[in-house]
Amino acid sequence: MKRPSTPLKAVRPRFVPLALAAIVAAGCEGGPDAATSADAADLVLTDGRVVTVDASLPEAEAVAMRDGRIVAVGTSDEIRAYVGEATEVIDLAGRLAIPGFIEGHGHYMSLGRSKEILDLMDVTSWEEIVSMVEQAVAQAEPGQWIEGRGWHQEKWASIPEGSVEGVPVHDMLSAVSPENPVRLGHASGHAAFVNEAVLEAAGITGDTPNPPGGEIVMDANGDPTGLLRETAQGLAGRARSAYPNDATTPEERDAAFRRQVRLAGEDALAHGVTAFHDAGSGFGTIDRFRAMADAGELPVRLYVMVRGESLESMRDNLGDYFMDGHADGFLTVRSIKEQIDGALGPHGAWLLAPYADLPTSSGLNLEEPEVIAETARIAVDNGYQLNTHAIGDRANRETIDIYESVWEEVGVDGASLRWRVEHAQHIHPDDLPRFAELGIIASMQGVHGTSDGPWVLKRLGRERAENGAYKWRTLTDMGVVINNGTDVPVERISPVASFYSTVSRMTAEGPFYPEEALTREEALETYTINNAYAAFDEDDLGSITVGKYADIAVLDRDILTIPMDEIPEAQVDYTIVHGEVRYRR
Ligand SMILES: [Zn+2]
């Protein structure tokens, strides 16, 4: 195995045991101006409730940070010894400080781009979408593309007459946008809705065959409705690329990229997120991330999964792209993202048996199992982790089968590779224990359980929903490491919202199998130390521990103790990354 060397890790400061830190702290006690320039902290938090997620000192009052790392954790009196002339001191006034939230699965650049197009996440009717597009058309040049994302038919109060498979046809939308191509992404990211101008530009007619792994939805007359599922979205994507709205020169594209990185970062930081697992970027995007990381310009730490590269390109390049904690831990590349199926909402999740509400379909297999198996071999060869999107029970089974058989074939200890199943949403009861037995990480999203809850039974029927859907408690009790996150921009990036879902399982229509909830302490672990572990980062991130990077979130109320229904109101007051306050409310 030609695992690339990781020189950065070797020169990192060794983990300083807490006992030693306490001695250091005690040794510095000697009056208000005791801290010399050598041991003065850059930033100190005092008088708070610091929940560390570190069993050796679970709770403290204060933290001192210097040069991007945590140098002491203890009582306020102890930590005041680290205050020098240049130290910034924040009085937490009893507030909760926790390790910075790590977004365990999101789409960083999609989040950035989503800030520059129509936000359809909160709309409650098709008519509202049509009127938003109509207003955008009024401000657009003829021919200019109008884009949006985040609509979800299950959130609407009613579905227009004449809809096909629960989604409207394009007539109303096309009527308000005759000269402007319109492309509106589904919240899941697994479908797009387009108007007639896009259908024309993309050359999609009633005779266009479905591309492999995708579907052009047709009405009863055999005409396209405007809904493009999975890979069929690529037809509209190619038409879009042919008509750039802006950013035509390399300089403009670079500026747009940087702007979107900043916009995504602002959203993350405002929600207490200090590190972000990006579920998929190609080498070109990684090059740009690396340039920004080298210049100290990444707003949060990125754990980027390689996505969308051919097998050949991965064979040739993975070795060169391996980065472990590059640029002070701001960029790590050592994993690959694959995708075996679609999402449950648009009937794209690959199931063992047909959908309860679409008996003609068992969902979609996107990347073929043999391609994923070959990717798995390449991953092992290059010391990369493999993270496969699998939502349906068939998708989960196939993925676990691939992992298990490739490990056996190449003779590696699979558990040490920490491979993940992204979403791990609907799992056949027979396959639940296999996660624990094989040491596979379930990279789940608490908020998916509650936003999907109201319609999961419709898709799966009672038995499958009860025995295999969003099995947080069951998997945790089996000893499986579970990640947490939001899949942003599929959901908003808020860890507080996903934390609340994880501990309450509360949907708009009541609790969804609340026996599968986690405790608040467990939920905090899923969002911090578990996400760090799933990125091989537990020595540097995931807890407030001396020697680790100083990434901390301060909340305005204590989500670990306040009444359950008050959790969603919690706000982030400070977000600290690398010992620097990067967000203040
Ligand atoms: Zn995703």
C-alpha cells in the first residue's frame, strides 16, 4: 500500500495531558499581570459553562488559546493567569461553550452558489414559486438564466391540478418566463424542474430517451413535464454551460469562486460551524481550495471528499492530492465520495422492494456496484477513505457488500479504514448489525429524519419505516459511530436544528419514532468528536482539549439543559476558529 507520507502531522505539537496543563496553569498564578509574553494567551474565555466532550475533564469554566491551539482548560481563576496585555478576554457570563460544530456532510460550493440564486426552501405552494420566478424575470435580461433551489413538493399546502407523480407540469412556469430559461433544483439535489425554454435549449422532447441513471418525466401525452430526475439534470446542466450569465473570463470565474467560498463560510460561521465535510469536489475545485488555504483565506476547515473524477483520473492523481491537515488544518483531502442511489423524496432511493406509493419503481441505481468496487480498490491503494451515498435499503446492502468483499479481496483490516456510508437512511434490519461488525461509520443527518418524517410512511409503508428508517438509537446502541450534519444546502446548515431533531425526533406533525432519539450528550458527540473521528481528526478537533485546535462555539443558552422545546431558539453568540473570533452575533 503506497500510503502518502503525512509530514505535517509529524511536526504537530504533541497532545499535552490535562494534568500537565493544570500544573502549567497553577505555575502561572501570581497576580493579574502574571502572564509573560511567552505564556500569555491570544484569546481567553472565562466564567462560562465549558462542556468539553473530553471525558478526562468533561466540564470547565474557562479556556485559553494561543497560536490557533488550546493551551489550557480549567477554572476561571486558573485561566486568568494566561491573560497578558494583548490577550482578548471574553466573559461568557455563564453561557455554554462547546467544541465548534463540525458539519459532517454538506456541499460547500453548492451552499455558496445557493446564496446567489432564488431560495425556494420556505415556499409553501407552486404558485409562490411561479410568482418568485415572474419577479426575477422582470429584472432579468432576455435570455438570461434564472435559477433557484430548495423546493420540495411535500412542503406545499396543495399540489396543482394536472400534476404528474406529485409534481406540477411546466405550463404556468413557462408562461411567466417565455424568454428566460428557468432551472429550479429540488431540495434533495436529486431532481430539477425546468421551463420550456430550457427543454428547447437542451433539445429535450417527448422522444428523448432517459439517460442512464436518470429520468425525463413525461405527461400522459408523452411530453416532458419539466421534471428531470437524477442524471437527467445533466441535460439541462449542459445547456446552462452554453449560456454563461456572467463569469466568462478566468478572472471572473475566480472572483465568483472566492465570493461563493466566503458566502458559504459566513453561513457556516453564523451557525457555529468551524469545520465542514464537503461531500464532493473535483480536483479543479480542490486546487482552488488549496490556494485559498495557503493564503489563509478559508473561512472554516474543509474535509473535502474527491468527487466526479474518472477511475483513471483518480488512479493518476489521488496520491498527489493527499493532504492531511494542510495549512494549519484548514484543508484535508483523503477521502472519495461515491453515490450508489438517489434520494427518497423524488423516489430515487434504491429499495429492495417497490415504493409503497409508486409500485412500478424500486428507485434508481446511480453508480454501478462494479464501478464503486473498483473505486474501493483504488481507495485502498492510495490510503483514501471511501464514503458512499446510500439511502435506500438495497443501496445500503450493496454498499456494505462491496466494502466487505473488497476488504477481503485485498486483505485489509476494513475497520481501520473508517469507511462511511453517507446518509445510511433506510437499512434492512439484517444489515443494521453489519455496520458495527465491520466498523463502518453511519454518516447520518439528524434533520433529515424530521423533515422527511411526515412522508416517509407514504413512500416506504409502515413496516419498512418502523424497522429500518433513521435508526439512530439502534445503531448507537450497537456501537456504530454516527456522524451528524445537514447535507446543506439540502437543509439549512443549522447544527442546532439538526441537534434538536436528533434528540426530539419532532416533526411538524408530531414525533417520528421518538424511541430512536439520542440523548443530548450523545447528539453533541455526533456533531463534534464523532465527526472528527470520521475525518481522522480526533487528535486535533472535536473536543475542547489542550493541544487541539482552538475551535469553539458559544451559544446564548444551554441546549444541554433547557426544556426540549426551547432548543430550536438557541442562537450562536461566538464562533471561534483557530483561536480567532470569526463570528460575533
Ligand atoms: Zn449530500
